[in-house]
Amino acid sequence: MQTDWWTRDDLRHDKGRLIFAGQDAAALASRYDRPLFLYGATRIRANLARLRTALAASGCDHRLYYAMKCNRFPPLLRMLSGTGAIGIDICSPGELDLALASGFAARDISFTGTGVANRDLDRLLAEPDLHINCDSLSQIRRIGERTPGRAIGIRINPGFGTGYGDSDRLTYAGARTTKFGIYREQWAEALALAARHRLTITTLHFHVGCGYLSQQLDAWERAVGAVGAFLADAPQVHTINIGGGLGLPHRAGDAPLDLDRWAAIIARHFGAKRSNGRGLTIAVEPGDYLVKDAGILLLDVTGVERKRDTLFVSVDGGFNLHPEPAHYDLPCEPIACVIADADADRTAWQPVTIAGNINEALDLWAEEHPMPPLAEGDRIALINAGGYGSAMASNHCMRGEFYELLI
């Protein structure tokens, strides 16, 4: 049988049946009567270990914070907190409460958010051990007015960025002015505000895009290099938070992110030789890199019907359950949970369009995608569904029901 680009030990076909995290996906899905998100704990832990190894190779002290906005399924959060190997990044008071309830101590929580209201600040500042990265001059001022003398981080915008496929929608810093962070033109005012309120700037934070792979590393390094000018003006900074955004393959032509090259960039710009003995700690906020390829979404086939020159396969879940493919062109490739004739020549497979059950024209999971013969009652799996799926899901058309399971 032909090997698919996404095949690995914990995600593969065995005699035509999809095996995920050691489980028969179709058999497991048959126990549920709704769309089902499955997450593999072993894969998440392996992704975490791979990232920690790369950071160790950089020679820099480092700390990891899982980006909760990527997936907030409580059993997954409790599993991560139980490893003792990672803190958590939050962006709202609600996420703070969930992080604490999931076993993370306040000292292991980092907040980075935009549009922060006074009520948000009051809740956050009630946790003195919580680290806060300020995204705007207003946040610096209001924190200083409430808790003068506090330690803070500042999110900067280096003016360079990148994302998956060089997409503008996935680039958070660059030629187009974005809402994120403090630009170089505002830097002097930010420093003055902090000094006025005796705030100690201990961290510089930057996050310049989502889903970058090896071909975007040159662009990512330009952003990394621009941080040096900010750092030179902030002698009390001991942590550089490089944000998240580490990507993974979504299409057959994508190569995995070269972590060795990524770590070498970190060492080149923030290692001991460049920091003049300051001993910088590198903080990273992975979300997708840990959980996206550790999750699949299982859907039932509700119909197979040709309309003009298109063969539609309808399924019982739409883009409201996982908005990224529709909004960001980050596909979740569909695969059959059962291939009746696993040894058949794939040239006989037909290109199909996988259509969801939301009454919107953009609710298409894939177009002209080769699939084996499918019929009502069959099941398909959407891979790379572990990040920004359930966490972004809505009840559009009142079709927001689904189950989640951590294996």
C-alpha cells in the first residue's frame, strides 16, 4: 500500500483501517453520535521533548509556556501541567482561571493579550506571581498606576514577520501595521512610562507570525535580529520571549521545520557571546507545534452525490468546528477511516469535494481531493485538527456540538 505524506507510527493505515494513537479510529468514533476530536497524549509529549532538545542544543537557558488559546481541553491541560516541563501562556482572565484550575501555579503562567480592559488588569494583578507582557503604552501606564514597582514584560513589534506560506493573514509584524506590540517609534515613550512608575522591564516579548516552516526562517531571523536594538536599551531584561508560531506540515509538499537551524538562530542572536554575559533566558510559547498534529477530527459521511462535474461528499461537521481551513488556508487534510480495498491502485480513486453541514458557501474541507470510494455511514478523519479547532469552534447554525477525547 502507498505511504501517505502524513503517515507516522501513531497515525497510519493498517490493513485499510486508520490507526490513531494506538486506536482504531472508525471503531472509536462509532461509540459517539457527534463529531469527535481525538488527541494523542504520546504525540504531544514527543513534540514537547523534541522542542526541549532543540532548545538545549542552543546553549541558552530556556523556558516553555504552552499557548492555551490553541487548545483548552481540560484533560489536555492537566496532562501538560503534570509533566512539570512546561508553563502556560494565557491571553484572558478566563484562561487564567482555567490554568490555575488545571494545576499550573501563578509563577508558571505568562499573560500576553491585547485590548486589555481595566477589569482584566484588576483580575490579573490579583496574582502577584503572574508574569504580564504589556502589549501597549496604555497597559504599561495602567499597570504602573495600580501596582508601581512591579516587574513587567513588554511585547515589541520588530517590524518584520512571517507565517505559513508567507501568508499576510498569518503574519503579525511586517510591512502592514498591526495591532500587536510596541513599535520602535514608541519605544522611548514605553521606557519613560515604565521608569515613571518604577516598573522593572524583565522580559522582551515578540511574536511575528503563525505556522512558519524552514523556508520562512530567513524572514524569521530578520525579526529576531531587530530585537537587539530594543534589548540594548533595557539592561534589566533577563528573558527574551520569542513567542510561538512554529509550524508543521499541512500539505504534501511541506517539509518539517528544521529545529536545528531554528535553534542555531536563537544561539546566534541571544547566546552568551551576543548578550555580553547577560545570561539571557529564552522563553517560547508553542501551541500548534505541540498539539496540532496530535489531533484529528472524525466526521460521519452523510451523503455522496454528483452535482454537474463535482462529486460531493457531505459530512456532519462544518467549518464552525475548525475555522482555520476556511479563514487562514491552513488545511486539515481528509483521509478515509476505512479503505475497503487497501491494495487497490490509487489511480482509481476519484477527486471529491468534502462539504460540511453549515449553510455557507465557504464550508468546504477540501476540493478535488482524491479519496477511495465512500458511502453514507462511512467516516473520515481530518488531520492536524488538534490546534485552533475546538478552541475556536462556534455554534453557527446551532451545529456546535462535538465530543473531545484525550487518548
